[in-house]
Amino acid sequence: MRSALSRPDRPPPRIIALANQKGGVGKTTTAVNLAAALATRHKVLLLDLDPQGNASTGLGVGRAQRGAGSYSLLIEQRPIEEVLTPTPLRNLRLVPADPDLAGAELELADLQGRETRLRTALAAPAAALAGIDWIILDCPPSLGLLTLNALVAADEVLVPLQAEFYALEGVSQIVQTLDRVRSRFNPRLSLGGIVLTMVDRRNKLCEAVEADVRGYFHEQVYQTVIPRNVRLSEAPSHGLPVALYDPRSPGSEAYARLAAEFLARQRARRRQEAVT
């Protein structure tokens, strides 16, 4: 049960977790830039659950600037209104990774309802969530309690997947985790799709991995792929999503296409749900 003080004719925000237990696959880059691309037309909340705090830095909120954030939301149960931070985009709000988040895994282990604290926080009536269309959860590169909280709270999971040799092995682990979370905590959780990242068309291995992933997961793999792009790597150091840092770069254009495909898939899902 979720409530965001939404109007009766407006659905609650859909919660999308970006997760992959393997680091360095473009997960945070995808979280920040997909959220930014969606925010051109929709109201979006990005919640940084990674103790490294890279999503916060990538939106211009450095460690010295962070006050209460996701740690305070999960552990101290602060209302979400008290942990929101503005970003360079008017329609994009952020719950940053506050400095204490590094200890959250240990503290959560001893708390009642440790797996459901994020779901409870996002379900509480909150004027700050009124009008929000999408909540994006940037998970840490592990399958610990922070990621589990995201999966229990989410409607679906988007898996960024680097086009490299161990890709299929990594994604099979996250799929098994989704099955366990569905059976124990969150039956509505679905695999929203797989996004291939760091794709270099000049590299034969990338092409082979892409073919293998598409052959195994079929339509669950997004048609849009994210290329290796210098501007994508540079943008976080300026505290900006790539759409603001260099809107004409291949990386920015790729994330704009990804957002368009994401929205098209969401519309198709709603039509299917309406029929069934």
C-alpha cells in the first residue's frame, strides 16, 4: 500500500531500482542521466542509496554539502520532506547519500522491519511526493540490506549491464535475487529491463556479448545502448548530468533515447495491465 497524497485520478509514483551487484557497470551514470532525461517532461525523485554517494556528487551535491539524506530516512525514520535536496534540474529532486550511510548495513541488521524500511518511508503520506511521476533508486554494487530495501520498495528493476565477458553471469545472479525477493517480500517486483552500457562498436567482444544477452533475455533488453563516451565520464566532476554538461554528446543523446524507450515501455505495460 502506497500513498503520496496523489489526486484520485493520478497514479502513485512508479518506483524503479537500478541494481547490479557488480561495480563499474554504469549503474550510477544510468541512474543520474536517466533521471535527468525523464525530468525534462516529468517530475522525478532520485534516491541515492550507495554509500559512495556518486549519484549525489553527479548532481552537484558534494560530501561537504550533504545534510540529512538516505541514512536519516532509513535509520532515523525522518520524513522525506526533511531529506530532499534540489538539483540543477527544476523537476528533479534528490535524497542524497549522507555521510553516515556507510554504517547503515550494520545498523539495519539489528532493526525491526529491516527489509521494509524504505517501502514504509515511501508509503507514508507526504506532500513532497505529490506530483512525482518516477522515483529512481540508485543501489550500491552489492546485494546487502540497502539493495534489499530498494528491491522491496520497487515496482521494477532496471539492470545496467556492461558489455563485457562476465555480463551474463552477473545478470543471472540479480535475476535469482529478484525471484527470492518476489517470493518473500514483494510479489509485484518485476524485471523492467536490461540496459547495455559502455558499448564500443569497434570491439568484437562487445558485439558478441550483446548478441548473447539479447539471445538469452530477448525483449527484456533495451534496444537503446549506452556507448563509451568521454563526456559521460567528465560530467560528474562538474556536478551535472551529461544533458546539461554537453547536450549534443553521444552519451547525452543515448540517454535521451533510453528515456524515450523507457516511457514507451511503461505506456505499453499500462495498456497491457488495463486489458488484463
